[in-house]
Amino acid sequence: MMLNLEEIMKLEIMKPATVKTASRYIVDKQVEWVSITEAPVENFIRKHELVLTTGIGYGHDPKQFFEFVSDVIKSEAAALAIATGRYIFELYEDAKTLAEEHQLPIIFLPWEIRFADLTQAVTARLMDQKQAGIRFTQGIQQELLTLTLAGERLSTIISHVSDCLSVPLVITDHLGVIKGKSNLSTANFENHVRVALKNIKSFDYISEHHPLESKLQEVCLEEETIYVLPIIQTNNHIQGYLFTKPLEKQDQVDEQGFLIILEHTVTAAAFWFLQENAVQEAEARIRDNFVADLANGMQTKLLKTKAQAMGYNLNLPYLAIVGAPHNFEELFREGNQSATFDEWLHSMVHYIEEEIYFAGSTIERACMSTFLEGQIVIFLEVSADDYKATVNSFLDLLYRRLDHLLPDVELTWAVGDAVIEPSEFEERYKEAKQALLLGFGRLGKGSRIYYSDTKIDRVLHKIGEVDELKALIEGYVTPLIDYSTLREIDLIGTFIAYQRNQNKVSQTARVLHLHRQSLLYRLRKIESITGLSLANPDNLFLLDLSIRTYQISENMETPHS
């Protein structure tokens, strides 16, 4: 805690004192402590100290006195108070000029004032100020606790702090969405917050002072400085951020007190987020169970009552979209998570569902979502005439959002769109699942598969279910797989690439990054293993049919491995 030098000059013991230099700056000088020092200064003086000296040893030497004043200035002391009448009687001009230039107040004290009495008086005033600051801080802390436990809005909670400190406060979630703002927050400050969000760095450095300083960041904009503090929960997950400005008035608290109050505010905000998350998770579980019941074909009176309570209109035409994640377990292992996989997966799905509902609201379409059987299930409102445009707009927006939030997640989307009609949730869900199973092998990871575009896949799947044809197909495909496994050469992939490139050897070799002769060797090996000639159109069709039918059958068992 610090005192204004002007306040110190008003103390009873300082009435006989005279300010000789920089008198107009005493209102700006902050005093943190009092020290008694004679030459040499060295490192015995700290910043914001009121330095007391008798001038013994250098008072009669203008040059040494000048050097002493210079050293006091370099130490960033608040002021220099000199006991006069024994060693120093007047202020030398060069020292006076130096003090004026560097805004250092030099105070003359009568020799009769004992330094011990002066130190005691200033220390007592400092302690009074410190106690007042502690009481002020404790009062804010108590009120924060009361408001938080009462379940007040976040804006109400931080407005109390903002009013006490005369600084604006804004709190966002981890995505930058403003969750609360104080009464002193202006549109201009909120715009600065949005800019500051883009300049936040990782919070990984350590301060030797207040622990909160290790988390405090300063974002310097053209007009002002923004302080940023993370709101961290017990699992070290950043829930959101607190934004404010540096303290301008230190009448009741200093910088340390300011940090302590911000720490209490961050704690209150973390508790508020915890409460909000608990409510949201409870609502999400109810919502997920409801959507899962729809997908599983439950159409009860109770379910319709729940739909009304949650604001869902089941009479709208919906289609189902199934999202198949491919690398959740891999991402979990690479992330060295402290949580269990189930806990991590729950958070991951929660983030994705947040973005799903955001995308739905953005395109102004009703949307429902759940996580079922390891897949993301979405029911999206569409109209029959432009449903593909609606689905593509929805998935494009969702992809952009997820690419920013979770850039490493791999998802394949399948859409059940055989018919567009209300109240057929189970049928649409089954179509979407089947579209994923049928089309994944042909289109691969990251694709969008519409059930209406899988007609040929459905035909091939039916062919593969006939025992006689199944044996014929496996007779061609299995030897290719066995050879590929033994020699580590992908003959199936080679043939598929050959077909997709219109049976052009040079073009296929470039796509596969193979030498032309290496590709020809593989093609001859395929012919020798299957006994089919790739130059014969009928043989080529038979092998293509066999491979595609086999892959569909395999994907029906392991759809997104």
C-alpha cells in the first residue's frame, strides 16, 4: 500500500518542512516506505521510498552532493528529505536544477525533527492506509461471495467490482462470447476486448511477485492497454477470460490490492461458470436422451410433451445426419490428457454439439442433436425443394467452425434423405446410418454421403448377400488381399486408382507416385492372381464389381475404421 506524498506533507510532524524542488509533483509521488540513507546510495534505496538523510560526509561538497542526488533519482525514490542545520544549510544550484529536471521533490527538515519520529508517523499512516485497503478488499470479496451464492447474473456480479474500482470489466467464455459485462463497459471497450481476444498468448510464465501476475497479460492497443486474465477450473481447463483496464485511481487499493480483487473476481466467475455448466450439462443430458429416443423410434405422448417443454416442433420435416468420427482415440492419446477418455470424449462431443446448434440457429433451421453408438446424430429441419442446399450450407458452416475449434478432428457425414416428411425420425436415422455404411468405402474419410446417392451401393450390397455370388466375389478378391498383406503392396488400391483414372497407365502412375514400370508390374500381378485380363471389358467389369461389392460388405461391418 502506498501514500501520496502530498498526504505525508500534511502530517503534523511535517508542518515545519519545506519543499525546495518539484513541488507541483508531490501530488503524483507515491510513497511505499521510509528509509534513512547516507552516501554512498548503491542499492540501498528502492522505488517509491521517501529517503531521509543528514548529509554527513558530503554536505559540504557540492560535487558529492550532486552525485548523491543523482543516485537517488536513479533509484526512482519518491522524494529526498534532508535534515538541515548541521551539515547542509542550503541547496546547491546544480543539484536543485537536476532535481527539477527529474521531478524529484527535495524537502528541507529542521534538524530538531528526529528521523525516528518521522519514520514512525509515516509508517503509522501507511499501516492505516494498508488496513483500509484490506477492509476494502475484504468487503468486495464478501459481496462477491454473497452475489455468487445468490445466483445473480454474471453482469451483476462484476458490476459490483467495476463500480468499486472505477474500471470496466467484461467476461467471455473460451470461444470469446461475452457472458457478462459491467455497467462501466462501453461499446468501444467491448470492441477492444474482441481485438484483445485475437492476441492472447499461452499462460505459462511465472511471476516472482503476486501469483496472479503469472496469468495476467497486457494487450497493448493503439488507444489503451487491456488486462486479460484466464478463468481456469480445477482441471486446468480455461473456461473463459476476464478483461479490464489498468487501475487509474489508487485511493483505496494499490496494484497488489487490485490484483487480489481481480483474483477474487476470477474465482467468482469460475464458480459461476461451474454452476452454468452444471445446468447446461443437465439440460444437455435430457436433450440427448430425448433425441436418442426419437432416433430409436419412440413416439409416445410423454415424448411429445418433452418436445414442447424443450421448444422442439416435431411436426416439421426433418432429415437425419450422422457424423462418424475417425480419430478421437488417437487425439486423446496424443494430447496426454489428465482426464479419462470418457471425460475427454464428453467434453469433445459437448463442444461439437454447441457448434451444431450454433450452425442451426445461424441458418434459421430447427436442429436437434445427440451422441449415439459412437456417432453424432443430427436432425435438421429442411424443405423438400431445396434440402440439399440447406444441408450443405449447414455442414459448410459447421465445418468452418469445427476447423477453427477442433482442427484435427476427422468426420464423415452421411444424410438420410429418401423422403422428406414430418415425424419419421427413425426411418431417416436408419437411412443416414446405411448411407454411411454403404458409401464410406467408395468416397472415403471427410466425405458427405447422401442416401439418395447410394443406389448402386445398395444394389451391390444385395448382390454380396447372395451366397453363390459372394463365393465368386471372394474367390477374386481374397487372393489379392492375401498377396497385398504378404508383400505389402496394395493391389486393391492400385486397381481402384486405375479404374478412377479411366485405365490410363501414365495418369494412374502419377496419382500413385509410382514409376510406370512399377504400375505395370502390379497390374500384371493382378491379372495373374485373378486370372482376369484387364484388357477385356467384361473381365474388367467383373473385377470392379467384385472389389466394390466386397468393400461394401466389409464396410457394413466396420464402417469408419
